[in-house]
Amino acid sequence: MAKVHPNASDPAPAEPEPPPSSSSSPAPATEELLSLTVWRKSLLFNCDGFTVFDAKGDLAFRVDCYGARGRRHAEVVLMDVAGKPLLTIRRRKLSLAEQWVIYDGDAAAEPSKARPLLSVRRNVSLRSSTKAVAHVTPLVPGASAFVVEGSYGRRACAVLDARGDAVVAEVRRKESVGDDVFRLVADPKRLGAPLAMGLVIALDEMFAAGRSARSLLPRTWSV
């Protein structure tokens, strides 16, 4: 994996950012965006997960899922470099459509105090003209809703505001290194890197290899 950033220094831990408030301003210029390299692999032996590097090649986030490899998970925890839980992504049971809830911090440690931030629901519309593959609903008052368009399976999807006017995060293929290494670009003011990665985890559980994925192309950034 020569294309994956090798250096993994210990930067200051990244804290999850709350869902952004509604805004009609256009997406920022490219130089203001956060660019991450996502490796769909845990650094721990015999674990599923992710290893995420920032633009400088330093380790930014990690996900280590124990248990049988290749199986879907009921709960996934996004951690910083030191192993501190930032977000918990949990499948919602008994839902008509596949749905995941993103909580602040470690939701399993204190269930009664778990603070839900976003709900990610897979789109089940039968209309061929529907571009959305998932809908993101805020669970915090005053926060914004989003819609996901494109194909996560092809590593070509975008998270847009509810009106579809601006892209707040995007998954892009990374050169020619396969599907297990890709880029995640996020608007730090409207979504932020931790929540953007939380959405990627939910999408990965929904559209993992062998599952259906749409082939629609995502929209581009508005600058």
C-alpha cells in the first residue's frame, strides 16, 4: 500500500463537531476543504475497520471492529489517534428502511446519556429518477439535513445540503489503488471531518461489497 500515507505521528486529538446550522452560503473554495485519505483496513491484526490520514500524512482517525471479519456490524466506534471514542455509529433495529444513528462519543459507555446527532437512512424509493441513495436527518435542534447522491460502492458519492445546492462532503477515488483506499473531502464549517467520516462508516455498512449500489455520478463542488 505505497499510496497510503506511512507516517502516523500523534497530532492533537480531533473532537467531533456538532451538526451545522442551516446556511445558504455556497461551498468554500477547494483550499478551505479538509482532505483525508481513508484506508478501509484496521491497523490491528484480525480486525475490520478504517485507518484515516490527514493531508499531511498523519494518522487522524481509526476504527477497529473486533469479531468475525467481513460481517456487518451492529455498532461501530470512530476513535481519534489515542483511541478516544469520538462518535458511535449504531444500526437502528426494527426500522422499515435500513437506518443508522450517529451518537456523540461512546454511546455504549453511558447509554442513558448517549446524545444522538444524525440519523442516516438508506433510500428505498423505486423511482428510477431518484438520485438520493441515503437521507441524513439532524437529531439536534437547529441543525441541517443532508442527502447523499452517487455510488459509495464506486467511491463516487457526495453529501449535499437538503436543497441540493451545495456539496458539504464527497468520497472520491484515489488514483489507481483500488476501492480500499479513497479520498474523503469535507467542508469543515458545514459538516467537519469526524461527522463526514461517521457518514462514510454508515454508508460502508449499507453499501459494502456484494450489496447493491447505484451508479449515479455525484455533483461537483460549488466554488
